Amino acid sequence: MWPYPKIVAHRGGGVLAPENTIAAMRCGLNHGFHAVEFDVMLAKDGVPVVMHDPNFGRTIAGEGCVADFTAQELAARDAGAWFGEEFIGEPVPTFEQVAAFCMHNAIWMDIEIKPVPGFEDQTGWVVAQTTRRLFESVLDRSSATLPLLSSFSFEALQAAQLAAPDIPRGFLVDEIPPDWHERLLALGAIALMTSHKNLTPLLARAVKDAGFGLFCYTVNHAARATEILSWGVDGFCTDRIDVIGPNFSGAATVLR
């Protein structure tokens, strides 16, 4: 069960643009990608913003935590200078700004709910409700037209399930736990999303035989991509959007 694109641009532009910015989304689009993954957490005022790290220091200079600043204050921070001079002044976008760009350009979204620690329930609820409001006009259509809400946080996905049960969900895990099937059922999830580094052919077959979608992160080599696709993996995200294009299919025949 994976009605979505097979190849997804990680954090917008992968290694070619400052992650989780509008510039990154534009970069992915310019490389032909109409499927993107990005991270969402809550600012101090409860507005969902697109960032991966809860703390400053990597993509935003200085010290601080996303949860201690409003969305407007975060927008005034420079989220592009760390990557290159041509991106100086690139702001921290809100979730709605990124979603508007994607919807305008027919880009499918894997929206990773990435809570600041301690804000799991609130983040899952707000992101799910916001997503439902943005896509309300197409809720009665095929699930392929809807984005996917994903998270490593079981609690955040539970809250998302309560807030917007009609928006599909995928459960993220680094290593597939023994109770993966029970967790997916509890969340009403349609897919298991896991690191390709810890996936095996047997685990892949078990997930697929159970009727779930199987998605991997973050695959940056064509040979590895071909290998996991041969195991039955439905899709994956990549940082190397310059090497693995949106129409990559691999050379192997998928096992049945």
C-alpha cells in the first residue's frame, strides 16, 4: 500500500540547497522532483515551522531553541548562510508557506512531525489539523492526492490520528522493532518507514506481506537503491537528487 511517488527529495533539495527552506523546495523542483520530505515543529506561539533541529547551531547560527521563539522571530533568522553565500538571508519558513509552494507546484509531501522534546502531543495535533484544513477540499478523493504524516514519535502520530484520522500516517523507526506490526495497527498507519541500513530482505518481505507500504531513508547510491527496490521497498528519499533522479527505477526485478 504505497500510492505515492517512489523517489522523494530529502528536506527539499538534498545536498544541493539549505535544508527545509523554500530555496530547497525550489531546488528539488528544478531537478524534476514532485515529491518532497520536510520536517515540522512548533514555534513558541504554536505556529508550525519547517526545521529539523530543535536547537540552533547547525542550520541557524547562535544559541537557542525553536520553542523559545515565535514564528516571526524565527523567520528573521538566517537559515541559508551556513550552506553558501548565495543563500544568505533565506528565512525559516512556516509549514503553511512550504505547503503553499508545494501545492502550487503539484509537489507531493511527506510531512515529518519532528517535535521539540516535550511537545509531542501538541505538535502532532497542530500539524495534523493544519494539514487537514489545507487539504479539506480533496479529502474525499484518492489517498494519493493527500500528503503523508510521518514521525519517529509514536505519541505525536497518536495525536495526529485523533486530530485528523483521514490524513494518512507512516511510522518512522531507525531499527524495525519486534512489535512493529502492532504499532502500525495501533496508529492506523499505512506504511513503515525505516533506515535502509538496518533493513533486510526478510524484514522487507514481512512488512509487505502484512499489507503495509515500505519506505526507506536516506538512500544516496544508485546500487543500493536498486538493491532495496528488488526487496519490495516501495519508495525512498535521497539527498543526492543530482544522482538519483525522480524517475529512477533500478535495474533489478522486484521480488514477488
